[in-house]
Amino acid sequence: KLNGGDENNLDLLCARRSVPPDMTQDHKMVEIRTTQLQSQASSSTSDSST
């Protein structure tokens, strides 16, 4: 039996419970912003290269 996935899920659940919801919310917003910036940067570089 491979329980790697289950163990990872349990770790995530424990981490979320230990961290206040507002902090996790802020972290999600930061991740969203960074991903958007990365996508914009990659798109701009591809546009200039063409």
C-alpha cells in the first residue's frame, strides 16, 4: 500500500488547523498574486521574443 498521498493530506490538514484562517487567506492571496505576476512576465517575454 502506498500511503504517501494520505500522509501528505494529513500534514496539510494539521498545518491548516494550526494556522489561523486569516493567515491562510493572506497566504492564498499572495500565491495568487505571485502566480499572476509570473504568468504576466512569461507572456510579456514570449511576446517580445516573437
